[in-house]
Amino acid sequence: MSGAHLNEVYPTLPYKPVSGAGVYLEDADGRRVLDLYGGHAVAGLGYGHPRLTEAVVNQAQQLMFQSNAVTMRVRDEAADKLAAFAPDGLERVFFVNSGAEANENALRLALQATGRGKIVAMEHAFHGRTAAAGAISWNSRDRWYGFPQTPFDVEFVPRNDEAALAAAVDSDTAAVIIEPVQGVAGAFDFAASFMQATRSACDAAGALLILDEVQTGVGRLGKPFGADFFNVTPDLLTTAKALGGGFPCGAVIMRAELAADLQPGALGSTFGGGPLACAAIVAVLDTIAEYDLLAQVTEVSARIADTCTFGHVTGIQGAGFLLGLRTAQRAALVRNALLEHNILAGTSSDPYILRLLPALILESKHVDSLAEALKEIGDETLQ
Ligand SMILES: Cc1ncc(COP(=O)(O)O)c(C=O)c1O
């Protein structure tokens, strides 16, 4: 068990968890770490949540897999609940397996529906690593894209620049795609006025609006989706990460008119909408509602903002539980120091932003542990 056969494409942390309970991870030596990063925003209900675990175990015992060639009650239930959770006007669900796959399908739908060839994206955006999703991820061509060309024309617009956006969205534009709060970029939150101007620019040009809610979705901002947070209804919304609470899955949620044009065979996925994923989705959405986790996110997020801006942390951006803590020294150094104090946080593509993506079940007492650890680290120069 050396790990020597894994491709070394991921920088790894000096901590090897073997189990988790609630918001804590534990390694083989019994060292417990408070996880404020949630495995890149996936562990929305934390670890070992009884309801989620039971739902997946029961479904595994009942029927581990069947494809979309047969109708399944659990798939219908997951789609009904997800459509009810999504903003009004988004009624039809197509299940996939990941965030990139959701975006890939949403982009294809937008290009086909409009018959146009250009996608407008935001500078610093991250949408995934497949051919289409990577094409609209900022700087990917210089860093990792690898494909000889992008599958459509792409124009990037500076964040919050309404004039540049209005100029870019024209009669060739199939869609604008935007993360309501840019996750990988360090929890950069767009101005509400810019989000609304984006909707208006799309309407004026006959382009579609895609919200990439792979990271912001499923309650992370203290609302069901970022669309609700910014009061902007997209034509297509993509989500993944916390949707299955750790079970891999994603979804494209769309307006009924877009779905109405789709013929059998227009979209497809072997594993998308599999029963285990759907059982997990139902459990996640039910748990959020039952425990009023959206209100908890808003309340506990405010406590982070109120009590954790000192020492190495000079400011906080983002919303809900997608927060970027601006650090006076490199965020990776602060992250390492926090881990020595048994707190796991993440970094971002901004070297001076530490990213927090905790589970929706995080409580005030856990924030107090973060504040305490930040106090212990002090504001000395970190190595
Ligand atoms: C906003 C956003 N979109 C898409 C993706 C890609 O998701 P996945 O890694 O599940 O393909 C990510 C992943 O970090 C993301 O943050």
C-alpha cells in the first residue's frame, strides 16, 4: 500500500483520514481534525450522517443499479424533489455523474437550442476539466487544457464589468455561463447588480443563461441555490458536489421549454440517475429541509465573519459556507498551520485566499474552534 501506482497529479496534505463522524475526520492513530473543507464542498451533511448512510445502504440492498432504460421510483422521487428545491421555472432534470459532465451537457443544450456558436464566460472561472467545461475555465489553455482547440468560440469577460459583458453578449452568443460565487477562484462573489445585468443582457440578445452551481448549490449559500441568493433565474442550472453528500452525482436542471425540444437519445449517461445516487439525493434534500440547514448556514456563516477576521485573516468574501478568508501571508502557509492545530481548510487559485467549504451541519462551537486556532497561530511570520 505505497500509493506508488497512483498518478501524482494531486498535491496531497500530510493527513490520512480513515473515518469521519459529523464534521470531524479521524486518522489511524485517532487524531481528530475539524474539516472545514468537506472534500472540495462535497460532504454537505458531514460524515456518517445516519439518514444518508441508511438511504444508500437500503438502496444497495434493494437494487444497486439499473439504467435509464427502466423507470424507477427512486429516480422519479429524486427528480421531483430536486425540481421542487430548484428555482421556480426550472422544472426538468437530467442526471449525470459530475460537475464537468453537467456543464458539458448544459453547454451542448444551449448551443443546440440557439443554433449559435459562442459561449461567454467569466475571467477566473472554473467549470471542470472536460473538453467543453475546460474551454470556459479561465487560463486552462495555458495550464492544463491539452485539447488542440476548443469545441466552440469562447469570450471571457472581466468580473463585474457590465459594459464588457453587454459588448460580449451578441447575436452569436448561445449562452453566458457564470458561477454565482466563484469557488476555485477563492469564493469571489459577484455583485447582485452584475448578476441581474447578465440576465438582462442574455434576454436582450436571445442568449441563454447557465448558472454553474456545482459548488454554490444544494444549500451552500444559505439558500437552495445561488439563483435564489441573487434572485436571478437561469435557463439552465448545473449542480453536483454536495448533491449526493459524497455519492458521486450531478444534474442539469432546465426550463421545461428547453426540455420539450429534446428527442429520445438527445442526452444520455449510463450511470447518471442511478438508484444509489438518487437515494442519496433524496436523503440530502430531505435532511436539509427537516433540520432547517439553510437557516443554520446563514447564522453560522455570520459568526465566522464576526469572529474570524483577525491575525492572519484580513477580510472575508463569499457567502454562506463558501467563504474566502483573505490572508496577509500565503494562504497555503496558514492552511498548513491550521492543520497542525487540527483544522482542515482549503486554498484556492488566489494564493492569498484560504477557502472554507464546511458541511451544512457546522455549528457555532466549531467556529469557536477555528477562531481559537487562528488565535494560537497568531500573526507571526509563517514558514
Ligand atoms: C463551479 C464548478 N464547476 C464545475 C466543477 C467540476 O466539477 P467535477 O470535478 O465534479 O467535474 C467544479 C469543481 O471544482 C466547480 O467548482
